[in-house]
Amino acid sequence: MGKLTVSQTKTLVLQKIRKVLLWIVATFFVSTILSVVVLRWVPVWFTPLMFIRLFQQAGQGHELVLRHRWVPLEDISPSLPKAVMAGEDARFLDHHGFDYRAIEYAAMRNISHPEKRKLGASTISQQTAKNVFLWPGRSWIRKGFEVYFTALIELVWSKERIMEVYLNSIEMGDGIYGASAVAEWHFHKSAADLTKSECALIAGSLPNPRKYNSADPGPYLRKRQGRILREMRFVKTLPEK
């Protein structure tokens, strides 16, 4: 076989690169779709954020704290889904992963008032996708993955399953993840026994649960609790799983 020309060599290299890229893309889609399908039924025991927090604790020389126990949705107070919808995503049961009205409002408000704290429009579905499959951050790459996983879980999971995973995986305090852990460590009871008022406190802390402690609420958190309690009356009830 004769020596390859420069043009032939380039063609072979490009073909190999194309094959590798196609293999990477195919592996990504197959693995992520399988993961989402499996987690339609399997509990989410750990999330990337849990491990990130452990590394942060170790790096700061703190005691390693990870409090988390999965409980099914029927073992969580029905007031908690209503509280988080009132506080985080009132149209959760109506949209398909993205609340375009909230996105438009947040964009207009951020443009018209750049001096104020940036307003977000992340839905419960987006937060669930981020918590379970991704890492914290604000890069466009991570946001792109968030959109992909949000669309995927909305397609494969029911709204009840999304809420179940959300309430079991969301950070609810320093080293505390999920409804069962926050109920035990902040209110000394089971997640099923949380009162409407306690659920509103938990939901009120979610924008920054490491800053706003639902076990020791300050004036700001009490104000949010009151607003959430009022708005819970207008939130749709989550269908039974």
C-alpha cells in the first residue's frame, strides 16, 4: 500500500474524530435517558450537591454532615407540595417544565431594575433536574444541560414523581436534604406530621436554606411564611400518586 497523501491523511483523521464524537453523543443520550427512566421508580439516594457540600465541609475543616432519608410522597404532609408550589412555582401543575410567563417577567424586571437583586424564574422541574443530574453554577453550558434534563424528566416522569424527587433531594438546611431530614432535625417529627405553618416556613427558606433557617426563623422568613400561607389557598392540589 502506497504512502498516504496529506489530503488522505486529513480525511482519515476527520473520519476518526467524527466517529469518536458520534460515539460520545450516542453514549450521552443513551446513558442519560436510561438514568431518567430508572429514576422514574428508583429513589434518589444521593445528588451531586450532597457530595460537593461534603467536600466543602472537609476543605473548611468542619464536621461532615449529610442528613438525608428518602420517603415516598404519601409519607410527606400534603401541605408541603402546596407550600413549595406557592413559594417557588405556582404554575407547576400547568406548565411543561418551563414557566414562560415567569421567565418574561423576570427578564423585564432585571432589565428595568439592574440595580436590584437578579430575579430568577426557575421552576420546580428545573430545580429537580439541576439537583439530581447537575452541579451548581450559572454557565451557559450547565444551563443547556438543565434545559435538556428538564424536558426529559417532564416527558418521562409524572408531576407527582417530579415533586416526590424534589421534596426528597432539595437542600433544606446546612447538611440537610429533603422533607424527612428537615422535619426530623428542625421540627422533631416525621415529614407526614408537618403542619401547614411549618411547611410554609420550609418553603420560605428554599431560596437560600443555609442562610434562612426554618428552625429559627427571623423577620424576613416570617414574612415569606405569611405570604406563602396566603397563596397556598390558591394553589392547585397535587393529584394522588
